[in-house]
Amino acid sequence: MPLLAARAAETPEKVCAIFPETGESLTFRALDEAANRAANGLLSLGLSPGEGIAMLLPNTPDFLVLGYGARRAGLMVTPLSIHLRPHEVAHVLRDSGARVLVADAGLATLAAALDLDDVPHRYAAGGVLPGFAPLEWLSAGQPATWPEPPRPLGRDFLYSSGTTGLPKGIRRPLTPWEERAKPEFDMTWKRLYGFDADTVYLSPAPLYHAAPNRYVQRAMDHGGTAVVLRKFDAETCLAMIERFGVTHSQWVPTMFARLLALPEEVRRRHDPSTHRCAIHAAAPCPAEVKRAMMAWWGPILWEYYAGSEGIGTTVISPQEWMERPGSVGRAVYGQLHITDEEGNELPSGEIGRVWFEGGARFAYHNDPAKTEASYNNKGWATLGDLGSLDEAGYLFLSDRRADLILSGGVNIYPAEIEAVLSRHPDVSECAVIGVRDADLGEIPLALVVARGDASPDALLAHCRNHLGRMKVPRAVEFVEELPRSEAGKLLRRILKERFLT
């Protein structure tokens, strides 16, 4: 049987998920039975294995129930970010080909902006939405037992930003019925971080992101309890660690910066002594921030480098990091290689493209060219990042996908912002780079060659009308010209040298 079903059989009344803001919780039996009802309800719609369900939901019990239920029904599960602009959400919904959409009634404005002609089955959670049936109807009268007939298990079908700025789907094959009890991912993480039935895992991030989604599942699948917050708030997180005896958690560096910004009396008000493993990833963590966190919480910060693509993973323990500050660790899944642009493997200390050998295969949905570009002729896969290995095999990243801006753990591609700015009549040329920010790590800065009487306020207002909040440049600076090569290619490197020094 699947891992969650096994936990429900072993400890049915143990609480597996807690939602503190609303006071809701789920036991293993309640989640397992609700997932079965949802699975049976989805099967009753006549959906075939591999078809999809999209979820426009905040962090609620419905998110977990539908995720587990849809995978049991053999469906691909696509969570939609509730903070994207309508055209971005519409792209993911259309590109995924989802046949079912479940939307929270609190997101009525966003849901109303979507073209739902190709989504035949629509359900509203937590209230009423025009054109949507109540979510309760999906499970009403359905059995709480494992759905039949046996069919492949579904997978999470997650989206990450592509080079154009629009999200790209990462699709993997369905899991055969015979392998239903097999863990979806390599289990090294369980050994390294010490996840077990006594784990209490704090998730302060949205479940529509890959890491929070997967680690909440991992905690519960292995008998632990997940404490799921609706949104990050620094003091609330400290209170939850003490209140629930949190043992494990996961963060992005921006969260650390905001925790450290709390007044000393607030920090001392809460006891974090049960906390033994704080995992972080998604963006480079400034060394001074990491040192300050370990001075406060102790040497419990574990860092990893990976991607939603699942091609490989590095991990570094707090003790290793203190010996090699700035490293993201050694490979625990896949084998690392560093190559130059011609594909020649580079010796230790030299910077080149980071590749993983031996990890899982993946494909970018509806983008064979991008998929092909992610693999070399040896079958190694890359996320596009640059870095180097030291003599002991520890990875040091020197850039995150040459042009990528990482702001508070969110991927921002300059090309998307530049495309919006270029549509403004007062913009002749533009470029966007990431500049350092003490809170978010990086923020986008727009550099503009003006055509008319452009003003920064007008250009920023234009961006706010067409981009999600995190993608709007924090400032606009006017320049006489943009540096370009003889071939006309923008020399972003020169801009970074000018504005980062």
C-alpha cells in the first residue's frame, strides 16, 4: 500500500497535519479516507490516467486531501501559484491541460480572470464561485476505501520559471501500480536530516512551491506531523516552534533575514530548544546571515542545492559549512561534473557549467528544445548554473543561471521584465539585472535608454500593470546606451560590474 495508507493503518488517530491559523487538523485516518473519497470522486468523472487536476488553493487541508487523492486516481497534480498574475496562471492551466480545477472562493478575482472553456470540471472550496460546483460534491457518497480498479499512481506536475519568464512544466512518468509503495525520491534526505515518526515539521511557505509541497508529504509519509502555516510571519514561526515542539523546518534566506530583524526581546520570548534541523535552499544565503542564525539556533542549518527537475542534489551539514563557507555541499544524489562551454570537464577550482550524472530523467512539458538543452551528449543534466568544485568535491556556485535573479527564493527572469518595459512607448532599449538587497538577497533593477520624456514612476506603474509583484523592478535608472558585443548581444556582465560595485 502507499506510504500514507500504511501510516493510517499503523497509527490511525495520530495527527499528521496541523493548520494553526484556522485550528484545523487531520489525523492519518482522516486524511487517508478523505483522499480515497476524493480519488473515487475523480475517477467517477471518467478521467484517464495521466490527465490532470489543477489546484488554485492556499495552504489548507483541501490542498493535502486533493493532492493525495488525485495521485491515487492516477492524475497529474498541478498546484497554481496564488500570487502570479492572471495571464501567468492562465498559461500554466492551459499548458498543463488540466481537466479539473479546484479554486478557493477567496481567490474569486483571480479565478474569474481565467479562461475555463477547456476545463470541464470545476469545483469551489471554502465558499461559492460562479460556474463552480461545491467541492463537497466531488466526494459526496464516495467510498473511503482504496479506489479500484488498480491503475498507475499520479505525480506532482510542478511548474518552474522558464527562460522566457513563463513557468515551465516538469513532467515525469506515472508510477506503475506495482511500485505504489516505493518512495518517489531518493531517500538520502531521510537519513541526513533524521526524519522519522517523531518528526514535527514546520512549513512556513506556500505548498504550491516544490520544496514545501514535497517535504510536507515526506514528513507525513514517514509517520511525522506537519505544521502548515498559511503564510510566513517571523514571530509566528518562533511561536509555532515552541508551541508544537517543532523538530524540523525549511526556509529561504529571506526568512532568516526577517527572523534576525526581530527585536531581541521578541526572539528571547520563544524557546526553540526542540528544533534540531533547519533546512534551507532556493537562493544563496549570505555568510553573515547564516552565521548569525547558527549563533542563535545552534549548528542546525542544513543547506541543499537542487531543482524541481530532480536531476541531482547536493547537501552540506552545518559543521561542513563552517569549514567551507559558501559551499552548497557534495552530491548525495547524482554525480557532479563541471565543464566549459565546449563540454570539456574542468579541474577543481575552475568555474564552469554544473552537471549531474545519474539522476532522474525529466522533460519540460511542451518544450522539447529546452529539454534537449538541459542534457549533454553524455546524458548529464544541468539546471544552467555555473560553479566550481574543490578538491574534496564540494560545490561552490558562482552564478545562478547566468541571467536569473533570485529574490526571496523566487526565480525572476530579466527577459520577461524587459519584454514588458520594451512595450512602453518611451523606452528605446532596456536591460534588467539583479542587485544586492539585505532582505531579499537580490532585487531587479531596470536600466533604460529613454525614447521620450520617460519617468521612473510611469515605467514602474506600467510594470505593475503587467507583472507579478515580485517581478516589478524596485528602481529604474536611465543610461545613455547599453553595452553590446559586435554581434549585438547585450553584455550583461558589464552592467553587473558597473552597478554591483
